[in-house]
Amino acid sequence: MTQRTVLPLTLDAQLCFALYSTSLAMTKTYKPLLDKLGLTYPQYLAMLVLWESDDMAVKDIAARLNLDSATITPLLKRLEAQGYVERMRGVDDERLVYVRLTKAGASLKRAARDVPTEISCATRQPHEFLVRLREDLMRLRGTLNEQLERG
């Protein structure tokens, strides 16, 4: 274990607040771009998963997004109502629900292609910094998840 550093009990000294407030700012930056696509930020994340690997079980989409199935189901129902996905029960196991992109959902990927570049530009940070930051955050998330699993 690394040496423990005592941080002052102030808002600005907290890593959690830096992450939380940055996440809020990032989501607000995405909003006008996603509004043009008719998507919310969580819907965009679900669509990214489906654009990577279409025809997935709801539980697998939820796992990929680090959410539970009950959280993602209403989101997928809204995407279905918009005509971007279709949901169907499994043939072998009717308890499983699968999600597949429609033609409109697949073509939405083309309309969304510039979103990552626009977000990258909005950060005004060098590409190398953003890649390193993402890797650092993914490593931190992995460490925290391991700690949670240990109890």
C-alpha cells in the first residue's frame, strides 16, 4: 500500500469533487451536440456500445456501462420509441432481452461521427494529455472496483 496523505477536509481538496464537477462539465459540453442527434448523454453511451457490438443482451449492455439492468431498461425503451433500437426476448431463454440497432440507429452513427472530435477540441488539451488522462481514469476505476469487490 502507498503512503497515506492526509488531505484537508475542504471541498477543493477532494478528488471526488474534482471528478464529479468535471463529469458535470463534460456532460454539459456534450448536451448541445447530442441535442442535435436527439439523444441524452446516457442514450449516447448506450448507442456507442451498440455501434461497437450490435445485437446484445440488456445485461451485457448494462455491464459494459457499469449500470444495472433495471437502470438501463427505461433508457433502452426510449431509444426503441425513437426508432433507433428494437428489443426482443431470447429464443432459448425468454428471460433474456436482446437489443438490436434498427437502420435508423445504425445510420445515426454517421451523424454522430464528429462528436468525439468536437469534445476533444472543447477541452483545449493536447491529444496525448487526453489519452493519458483517460488511461489514468480507467486505471483508477479498476482499482476502486477491485477494492469494492474485496469488501
